[in-house]
Amino acid sequence: MAVRSFDDVAAGETFGPTTVHVGRDTLVAYANASGDQNPIHQDEEFARSVGLPDVIAHGMWTMGAAGAVLEEWVGDGGRVLEFGTRFTSMVVVPRDGADLEVSGTVKSLDEQARRATVELTVTADGTKALGRCLAVVALA
């Protein structure tokens, strides 16, 4: 994919929404890769025993899924210079999985540095999963 050019981006521009599906197999793979084996992410019975409605996605997986959508938009993950968020709600993952909806808005442009500040909106089941999700990307 081509790297997005500064000349082709405008403040206020939006992208998405993009749907990212998460299944329980994804949670197991993420747990194995990250070392986060907390049973609230894999064991339905355990998750319910501690008051959760079902297993939940790892917060960092959710952030990474949003980052993957940003990477696709900018054209190269190495161009993501800053990326931060607040975790605002759990992503509940029932047996048949869950969908994240990720969209973005270019909040501002820095012409001299050829950078854009992008705000991502990430929801699951109609609820905002990430808040104040901002990234700075370098454009070609």
C-alpha cells in the first residue's frame, strides 16, 4: 500500500468505519504472544465468577486493532510516531465473537513537519471502548 501523501490529506478528513472482528481464538493467540494469561480473557466461567458478563478482550489488543486500522490508512506502520489512548470500556467477547468499529478524523496538520494528528473512534456494541485515542503520523 502506498504511503499517504501530505498533499492528499485535509484537516477534517475522515476514514472508516472499519470493522475488526475479535474471536476467542484471537484472545488466546494474543495471550500467548503477550504473556497476559489473565483468565478473564479466556475462561468464561472465571470471568463470570468475578462479575464480568463474559470474557473480555485485552485492552492492549483493542488498542493494537485500532492501530492496525490507522496503519492501513497511513500506508506504513513506521509512520505512526505517537499513539495513545484511555481505556474507557470493556470489549465483551461472547462465544461468536465481537466487532470493533474503528474510524478516524484528521484533527490537524503540521505543514512544516508534514505530520497529521488523527483522532480514532473505537466502539464495540455501540459503546466507546477507547477514549482520547490520538495519534501523530508522518506523511510523505
